[in-house]
Amino acid sequence: MIVTATKPLQTPQPVRFTVQDYHRLVELGLLGEDDHIELIRGELIQMAARGTAHETCITRLLRVLPELVGDRATLRCQSPITLSFDGEPEPDFSIVQNREDDYESAHPTPAETLLVIEVADSSLEYDRTVKLSLYAEAGIRDYWLFNVIDRYLEAYSQPAEVAPGQFGYLHRQIVTAQAAIALPPFPEQVLSLDCIFP
């Protein structure tokens, strides 16, 4: 009887990407602006299709937010934030500190990020769990989630480790479409939600 050595069975492992790998894929033309891909915890994630309610909310925020932010900070729309070596989401909006080079040399970091805003319809659960945890772990102080399905704003603040290895926000405020809320970095500026939700 002939006995042959067998290799141990190996479980397939996903390929994880770093921010550097991700940027290289863009440079090589393997990923483009129209691909709608984000790097989340080392994985390339296809962003959800955006419905008309989502786009209407984005359009209305684009009208109002620049006036509220002014020259106090930099407003970015669907632009990357480098959270870690393997995370670079592209939130619908971010308000970041002004920088002389307008972030030409590098994307904003969590320390430079004052507020992150996501608008959610089909991506609501993902934005409320995965994205929320990601932003909290990075120490983003304030996270707003425009829930266009239920027509209210979920305003999160005070990031913390809520359980071993799990991150979230200690404070959650629900603001209805008929109400108003102060902009966290600039509390003297108030956003009325009645002109935002479709």
C-alpha cells in the first residue's frame, strides 16, 4: 500500500487592501470615479444605488450647507476621508478643518473632520451599523444620518467603545423633518430640516 502525503485543507481568505493599495488601483486605472467604490476595513465595497429621494436631499443640502459653513471650515461632498490604513469611505458630506492646500497633499483625517453626513435610503441599515461603527472607532466627533425613508435626522455624538472591540456613539438624537438643529462645529448656525427632506 502506498501512502501519499496530503496537504491540509485551507480555507479561502479574502484579499485585504490598504489605502495605499487602493490608491494604486486608481492610479492604474483599474478603478475610476464612476465605479462608486469605497474602501471599508480593507474591503472594496460597491456603494448602493442612489434613489431620487436620496439625490433630492443631497441637492437641497448643497444649497444650504455652504451658507452655514461659510469660510469657517471646508465643506466636501462625496469625497474621501482617510480613517485608517485600511479605511477610506466617501461620505455624502463632510465638514473638515480648513487647510492651506485644500487637501491636495492628502485626504482629511479623523482629527481634521468636524462632522460627517450620510444620506440614506437603500443604504440605511449599512450606514446605521457599519459606517456608524467605522466613524465612531476613528473618533469622528459627530455623525449625521439623514434617514430619507422615515424623514428624520439621526444625529450621533460622543464616540466611544461601547463593548470590547465594538464602537458606537453614546448620544443619539432624532430630529424630525419639521424641526431644526444646530451645526455641531458651529452651534450658532442652525439647519432647518423642513427644506431638506423630499
